[in-house]
Amino acid sequence: MKETASTRASSKTSAKKLPSKLQKQLEEAGFKKLTELLLHLPRRYEDRRNPLVFEELEEKVSQPVLAQGVVERYIPRFGGGRRWLEAVIRVPSRLPTPAYIYLVWFHKFIQAIQKGYPPGTEIFFTGKMQRFQSRLQIVHPEMSKESGQKLGFGEIIPIYPQVEGITPKKLRETIRFVLDNHLSETIDPVPEEISKKFSLVHVSEALSELHHPTKWNPTTILDPLSATVNPYFKKLVFDEFFYFSLGLEKLRKDLGRELRHKKVARLEWKTEVKFPFELTGDQVSSLEAVKEDFKKDIPMHRLIQGDVGSGKTAVAFSALIQCAANGHQGAMLAPTQILATQHFENFCKFFPEFQHQAVLLTGALKESLKKEKRADVKSGSAQFVFGTQALLSRLTQFDSLALVVVDEQHRFGVEQRRELASKSKIVPHLLVMTATPIPRSLALTLYGDLDVSVIREKPKGRGEIKTYLLRKKQKEKLAERLLSLLSGGHQAYIVYPLVEDSELLENVESVTESFKEWTSLLSPHSVGLLHGKMKAAEKDLAMNAFRRGEIKVLVSTTVIEVGVDVPNATLMIIENAERFGLSQLHQLRGRVGRGAAESVCALVVPDEITPEIEQRLNVVIGTNDGFKIAEADLVLRGPGDFLGVRQSGSSAFKTAHLIRDLKTLEQAKQAAKELFARDPELKAPQNSYLAFLLEATSIPTERLRSG
């Protein structure tokens, strides 16, 4: 292997440690150990093996390039309150006439560039090629006046996600230093027989090849960071899914051990539950599945997927009533106080004969009232218990809990399920619901312990929702439509992405400032404000006033995304819709169309948006099918939405993608199940490091909080 710049650089630094300042910067960026840098994978690669001639540079506009040339002269420029420097570079050409491109620097680099690279200097340079007017240029290029090896000349170069305070060049050198000095410390925890079965390379080979390819050329592969085509990336994806699956298996085993001395509540379907509406075929099918689950000697673990407004709650209420008919208790856990209160109130409205046996337990209650309600729960006199995380408190104990219903499953994890299940003298059944549709194959893989029921049909009498894309310049017409609608006795939501104005985000409006504007614009109609920074009592006050019709327009953030049901609301306006995920837009849209009247959802965007944004939003405009929208959102943004992480699309997995790498997820899950079947305690010598990882690290636990 020929000696390159990076190998020489690493040999000079291998005997010494990283500078303390650099180590501190890495720690502040989240890298507590140097070896964690090895999982900071390249986002793409650049082929710098051959410098390009002028004609090739012309074909690479908007792409990174490596070239060589001679500095002809410098041209200082001034204008618009700033100054910059242009260097005219003569580059090789296939034609006999000279060919030139321009390198451009702003402000502080000007004097250093002219002094360090005087006219006549032969240089190598790299950066993104741009066309400005009739010429080719690169702004703030990386340069070298030696042989180009400092820029990676002769190699395929990894380009990493930015780390704050560290230049790309320094980051490359640092990761190379860690590879040269610490790669040998990595241990492959996957047993050899599993690696052979799924054709996995060793983890050290995978890391080495991903950072510095020698056995493959990533620049010739359309998607080099894909487990399907890249064996080195597949190894890391498999490992991550494998740890996840092992952690899941361990938690299930622990749960089984904790509950093995308890009996499962066998429930008979003793009473017919009457609703003031006709159930859909999908609702009836879901109830039949629950009915069969209640007869078994093992606890029910059922996931009900249903689009917004499909009637999942009716299934849950029916199951809860069967618990009481059998002399047991049922609990319904919701992610927010607003949703828990709504479930409680709807249950009491539909079934007033049970309201004296139903309690609502949330963190916002006064301690004296909480104590009183907890006593009713513990004694068993409260047979229907609705609440939030307060139900998970060690102070909340049940007498005979036979069923746990968890709404919005993606907000709660396996550990929370275990906490609730351990609070009763019998083993409760589990019914989980989500309005965030998940592709069936993915649901079965992630939630392998859950049987899946799907409710696609909408209840009869629901109005159609029409969705439109509007520019901000059309806002006056939208305000006219809103005033007309309010005069007709209807209500509306206006949703914003931010609570307060941000200097970092231009042209993104906030809910607090816009509330003042709408209050003035819509006078004399009443306008309410709702956002996550308000106190719980204030939020309840605003939401209840909107439900009663005292507030006509609710200006809000996404706290109204899940479960809020106001049939009289027929207009949803979503400002800066480009800032939301597709599934989130669909969830917000589902807050209208709850009654018989036709409803409208307006997606408001800046006057100028990219074709990519418009194409993405057209997915929501083109269909009301939440499953199709979820598929598109998972492909475009990743699994952040349904895993309950932030809307940017990042997920609990560092390298893996739940849609693109589904086949690898299935393989890893199969391997984890087989391993636990052979060695449930992980006591075999070859599994000792895996056992250590599961006990000593938080990797599986943190990921399982959302799965």
C-alpha cells in the first residue's frame, strides 16, 4: 500500500495524545470517549484520486472537485459594505489556450491567502464548483501548495457531518488518529455463528472500510450507506438492531419473571355495549379479536392502529366495560392531561351509569384529591381509571387490574408497560392504540409481542376534509373565509410551529405574536391561546372553553395534535406547514372533520418554496389515507414521528433506517430470538460481552423507551 498524506500524518501523531483543547471540544460535542468517534460515519465520499482539467470542472458545477493550477494574480473587491478577494487560477485544459477559474475568500482570510500563496505558486485546491455569471468559481476552498496530499490527493476522502468548532480537515485527521491508535480496542460482541449465518464482517473491518475505503469504491454506488448494498454498513446496522432486539427480549423475559407468580385475568364478554352510533366493520372485527384474546390463558398484547377519527376509543371503552362486568378494574393511560380528560369525559357521557365508578387521575390534581382517588383505585371501588403518567407513580396501586389501555403507543415504552402490569395482583391484558399508522410489516417487526388490528373505515356521518396549499400572500382571502365561517357558527384552529419568535428562523411565525394579530383581526369573535409553555390549569381552561364554544378560534401549537375532539371545528389553518412532518400534518388535519359538516385544512407556506417542499406537501393534499402518508413520511424524514423523538426525523438509531433497512431489522430480530431461546441468561462464554452490554450500558433501554 502506497504511503499517503493521511498515513504519514497518523504516523507522526500516533505516539502522542490529542491536544487537550481538541479533546474538550469533542467532549462538548458529545463524544465522551475517543472510540465514539468511530461511529461518527461519513455522510458521503469524494473521489480525490485524480485532479480534474478545465473541461471536467465545467461538468461538475454544484459538485465537490479536486483540481490543481497556478495562481496568476489577485483581485481585491469591495461592495455592499464588505470586501473579498478573488484569485485567478490557470488550470490545465485539453485545449492549447489558457483556461482560468476563480477562487473567492471573504474578510479575515484575505491577507493570509495573499501572503501564503503569492502569484506563481502551484496549488492543489478542493471545494464546491459554482458558476457565477460566465465564469467558474469556488468560494473558500481548501488549499495546499505542496503535492496535494494534505487534501487527500490520491485517495477517496470521507466527508463527515459537521462537529461544532472543528474544521472538516481537523475532524478527518482526528478520526484517522483514532482509527490508527484505538481501532484495536473495539470488540465484536456478535457471536461468531451469527456473524457467519448472516455474512457479517468483523466490526473493526467495517469501521475501517467505512472511514477509509480500500476494498470498495463508494463513489460508484448510488447509496453507499445502505445495508442492502454495503456489507460494511450492514454490519453496523445489524449490530444496532441486534442490541435493540436483545434488549427487548430481556425486558420481556424480566417481565415474565416478575409476573410468573400471578394469574392471568380470564374475562368473559358478559354485556353488549351500546353506543349512540353504528360501529364500522373494522371496529366490530377489532372487538371480536379482543373478545377471543380475553378467553386465553396468556395476557392479551394487542396493537390497534387506526387513522385519526376512525373510532379506536369505542373499542377501548367496550373492553374496559367487560372488565368491570367480570369484577375487575381497567385503566386507560394517555400521553397528555387534555387527552386523558377527554377520554374520561366521553366515557361518562356515553355511559352515565358508570360515572360513579370512574376516576380521572392526573398530576395537576391537588394532593388531597389525588390521595382520595388513589384510595378508591387501591380499594377497587374505582373500576374505570383514566389518567396520565400519574398512573405510573409508585403511589398508585390497583386492587385487581385486568386491562391496561395505552393510547398513542409510540409515546410509551416497554418499561412503562411493565410498571403498570406490576401494580396488580393479577396479570392484566394490554391494549395499545396509535393514530400514527405504521406499515404492517414494520409494526410486526418492532412490536413482535403485539397482535395487530387495523381500523381503516371512518364512522358514518363524518364530513369530508378538503386540503389546500396557500401562500402567505393569500392570507387576506383566508381571513375573509375564516370570518364568514365564524359568522355561520363554526369554530377553527390556527396552528404554529413555534411558541415565541426565533432569531434563528427567518419567516417562521410564532403563536404568541400571531395570537395578538388574530385577536385584533377577528374581533368581535373570541380567540384563545394554547401552547406547551402554559401551566396545566391554563391549558385546561382554554381547551374547555373551546369545547364549550365560548372560544371560537384556538391559536395553538401542536399540543392539539393528538385526540382533541370538537365536532363544531371545521377549519384547520397550519402556518409554516413546511416545518412539519407529513404524519404530523395529517394528525393536525384530523382535528377537524369530526362532525357532519364539510371541513377544510389550509396549509400555509411562504410565497417562495422549493419544488421538493411542494412535492412533499402535495402528498398530504392528495390523500386522506394516513397509511399512505406515514409510508411517505418514514421514507422522507425517518422514523422520528412514531418513535416519539423530535420532529427533525432523528431516531433512537444512529446508523439504521427503519424502512430502508427493514430486511436487516428482521434478520437481527430473528438472531436475537434464537440466541435467547438457546441461552436465556446469556451465560455462555461467547455471549458474556453481550450480557455485559445489556447490564452496563443504556443502549437498549434508551431505545426501548420508545418501542
